[in-house]
Amino acid sequence: MNCDKVVNEVYTFLDGELTGVRRTMIEYHLRKCPPCADSFHFEERLLFLVRRSCSDGDEVPAELFHRLQALIQQEATEGTSGE
């Protein structure tokens, strides 16, 4: 599993939608790759805050979720393009 694959699956991971094997592969990668682990923990905290702000029982609005996801993906891409 490489960094690009981990970044692409972060929300699937956080939403608990991965198989056990795939989840284990990502967890292993995160233990071995500090930059991915940092990004993952940022995304995890962001998702927690968004969910908490929508704590009245509503789901995170789909438009907000997709806009945030696109911005995060853009940031991740721009952050790794100089390496």
C-alpha cells in the first residue's frame, strides 16, 4: 500500500466501510509513514468536528462533505507535488 492509495481511502477508512484486510493494510501503512499518519489524524479530527457541529441528529450535508473532501484532496496533492 502506498501513500496515494492511503490518501484516496481515508474517508472510506474513517467511515468504517473497508474490509478487515484493507483496513489492516492502511493501519500498517499509517504506523510506518509519519506524513500519512499526520494527514490521517488531521482528517479524523476534521471529520469529528464536522460531525459534532451537526450533532442535532442531522448528517453532514452532502455538499459540505464533498467540498471539504475536494479541498483536502487538493491540499494533499499540492503538499506532495514538491517532493
